[in-house]
Amino acid sequence: MDTGPGGIYSRLEDAGYKPSRYTELVKTRMPSREETTALQLGAGVPVLVLQRVAYDSNGRPVEVNEMTLTGDRYELLYEIPAD
């Protein structure tokens, strides 16, 4: 699905739901049979599951996203301000 210039977050802002903060939960687990087939995983390869929730300035969730990633092909890097 093409969400146009700026992606889904621009469409949320256009609708009056500008995200102001996010939470992410990252966990690993072994894949289901369906995930093993769909992601073409080798035996014993885990998946990363990333659950992201975007909140507006009132604390209301405006997007919930869950991604299942192949554990042997992805790295996650986070930059966290110290202030």
C-alpha cells in the first residue's frame, strides 16, 4: 500500500493525529511454521518481533505496528538523547 509522500506518519498528521512519542518493545522468539515458510527461515533461526505504538500529544495511541523480522538478517540501532 502506497501511503504517498511522507508515509503513514504524514497521513496521520494530515488527519490531525500527529505522533509526539513512540514506544517500542523488541523481543525474540522461535517462529511459527507459517513464519518459517513465509520468511524462508533455516532451521533454528529465531525472529525479532518489534511492537511500536505511536502516541499523540494527549497520550492517545494513534498507531500500533507489529513487525516480525528474520533474526539473522536484521540489526536494530537506537539513538537515545541524554538530556
